[in-house]
Amino acid sequence: MKGKQVLLTGGTGGLGIGVTPVVLSQGARVTIPYRSEKDIERLKDILSPADFNRINFVSTDLTEEAAVAKLINQMEQVDVLIHLVGGFSMGKTHEYSFEDWKQDFNLNLHTTFLVCKHSLKKMLSSGYGRIVTVGSRGAVQPAGQLASYGASKAGVVALTKAIADETKNTNITANCILPSVIDTPANRKAMGEENANQWVKPESLAQVICFLASEAAQDVRGAAIPVYGSV
């Protein structure tokens, strides 16, 4: 991805901490939207000053279309969109509030739609693009107490496949990865560390993501790639 302009959402999160350094190592020019200064500090702690200074941080609320449009319109071009933003939640269906259900869809699916919609406009204009989204194992293997999470992530998979079909005669691709449990500090805190050695490492996911985001993946379209680790 040398010289490519990459919009990397969620680049400061648990998965992003593993993905961002790999994207930078491939020579990309990276724009990362963020919500708070604490998010930026996470990256500053793990990146060299030279790599950190190559990132353009933009304060953005990805749930608001006007903010997303402004973010992307300010970019000279969007060669690659890597969309990592999302959230995990659990609860029995008969006890789950409608407000929480809507919030899950807002975070997991609606942000994906907005960044894909506006990035696609740039990509179609330039004639090149790579879109990589993050679904979940739960999107294709739904489980109890994960109805909202699985349904919203299934929407991400469907959206990605639809975009791939819309762009099949162009040099734009769209693909999705399907992680199982990701080995992040938040997941270790919530679920304990007993089985963490079986979870998928962010750095491992980063390698799959960066391949799909590269020119080498020009013939991979509409894929939903399982990355389950040993779980």
C-alpha cells in the first residue's frame, strides 16, 4: 500500500492497536478519525514518533452522516477504507431493550454504511479502491444472547457483498473478515484470560486485512473470510 491514502476507522481501538502499525509499515498515508484525545494517546504509546507523525487525526462522529461526508471530502482521495469501528454486546432477546438494539445497529452497521457510501464516491471517481470491513463469526454462526450483535454484523457482511457486486466491473473491491473472539485488553477484562491463548490476535487479523487492502487482492471480491483462531 505504499503511497496509498488509507481511511482507517477504529485505528485507536483494541483491534486498531494491532492493525495501525502494520498499515503504516506498508507505506500507507493514514487518516484516523477519533472521538477523544485519550484514543490518540494509545497509539502514541506504541508507535515510533516518525510513524505517529504520519497519521492525520480528525475528530469525527462516525454516526453522523454530515460528519462522515466532511471527513472524506477533506481527503484528497480514498484509495483504501479499512473500517474497524464496532461494538460487542450480549443479552437475552426477551430482555434486550430496543434502545440497545438500535445502538448496536447504529455502531456496527450504520457507521459501516456511511463510511462505505462516501468512500465509494471517491473511489468511483478515481477508478481505484479497496474496502475492508469487519463482520463476526456471530454473523454467520448466530448464538444465543448475541441476537443484536449477530444481526448487526450480518448486515455488515450483506452490505459488503452488495458493494462487491456493484463494483465487480471496476478496480474497486470489497471484502469482509469474520473474527471470533479478538484478544484485546477489553475482552480479557470482560471474559477472563483463561482461554485468551485461543483467541485471534489483532496482529494476525492485521495481516489478513492488509492483504485484502492491497493491490495484490484485486481478484478477491465479496469474500467473508473466517479468522477464528483456535476457538
